[in-house]
Amino acid sequence: MLHGSGPGTTGSGAWTTTAQALGTSWHLVAPDQAGFGRTPIPAGSRVGLRLWTEQAASLMDALGHEQYAVVGHSMGGAVALALAAARPRQVTRVVAVSTMGAPGAPLSAELDAIWAAPAGPLGARDMLGRLVLDQALVTDAAVDARAAAMRAGAATFALLFPPPRARWVDELTLSAQTLAAVRAPVLLVHGADDRVTPLGTAALPLLGHLADVRLHVLGRCGHVPATEHPYEFRQLLSCFLRRHLNFSGIPVVNGTFDHAKPQGSGP
């Protein structure tokens, strides 16, 4: 399960609630990608789609999983699709949520503002307000937790998406050739009111590039379906992955939720 790109984002912060609600039916791995949380950028490495994809693949190799499904949110959706293209025999299904990566998708004003958000309560509140449609979800507790995470990772995050920021959207864009190489079934989940990665430029174009794809659009939903419509999101996720389990006989993996770090990520 691959997180997005906002400052203060981590694997556990993005996915723990979903993982706990899904229970022990699955073995879920939610790494901090390079530059986020406890995973530093490897010395001499250029951060970007290639590094994040290679780290995800190496992590699953190190854990000994020969086949697995991949779920990714926003930036993590682009990484999930890139991983499926690079590892067609390993990746059995992809769920790309509010995904980036579509050819021609521009940098939205909301994403530009999120990447520029200053570490601290004001920046955290502004960022969270841009992510969700229902502003009642932007609670003081959520702001305090995100502000603390933003401050903890501020030095490294400053290296990830400096201005001009349109180039980082281009860095996360997948070519038509790469998307055509994705053979696994793909579920796209998107909010109708997403202003960060708008439906029309982020999700709809992918329908013409992916061989086996379906799109579920949630009304009155912004950029974070797992938070804004948690029950429906979990139902979509579980049903899509269980279809794979039922028809192929190969489990996604079973066991418990792990907050894991890519191989070589440091202490």
C-alpha cells in the first residue's frame, strides 16, 4: 500500500485505519517511500518515480512475496501502475486511488499549494482543507498530528518538490507505452470533487490507456476516499481483491498489517 506525496505523509498515517478495518484477512505492507517518514533518500540517488518503483519492488522481493496486489494513493497510484508495468508476473491487481500518472495531466493549483505548505499548524490546516471536501474532517487533532509529522520531515521534504513544481508532475507521468504494459486488472477510485488530481485530467484519460480497467467515482468526495468515504472505500477494495482471490486461487498475501520500510532504508 503506497502513500501519496503531501508533506508529513507516511505509510502508517495513510493506511493504518484502512488496514485495521480490513482485519487479518490480508497481509498488508505499507512502507514509507524514500524521502517520507523513516525512509531517507539513498545517498547519490535521484528521487522520483524510478526510485520509488524500484524500492517497492525490492521490498516485496526481500519479503519473499512472489505475487501481490498493489494499492496506491495519488503519487502512490502512479508508483503502483509503474510497478505493475515493470513486474507483470508479480503484480496481480492494482487499485489506484485519486491517482497521478496520466499522460498530459497538469499541475493543479491545489497540488502546487500542498507541496508548498509550510510545516506547522497553519500549513497543516490549509493542506488538509484542500484534500477533503467536507471541512468537518479537518479537526484540531488531525491538524496537530499532521503538523508534527510535517515538522519532523521538513528538511527532507524540501528536497522532493521544489519550485517550479510542474516538472515533478511530469516526473510522475507514465508514458502510453508504460501504461500499455500493465497487464493486471486495475481499479481506479476517484472523488468527483477532487481538486488535487481532478477526475477529468487524472482518471478519465487512463481509461483509454489501460488494457483491463474499471473506474468507480464517489460523489461528494475530494482527494482522500479512504478518509471521506471509508466504509465504501473498504468495500470496493475488499471486493476487488477478493475477486482475484476467488478466481485465481492465489491469495494477495495473508496475515497482519506491517508498517515496513524499503530495503536499505536505514534505522
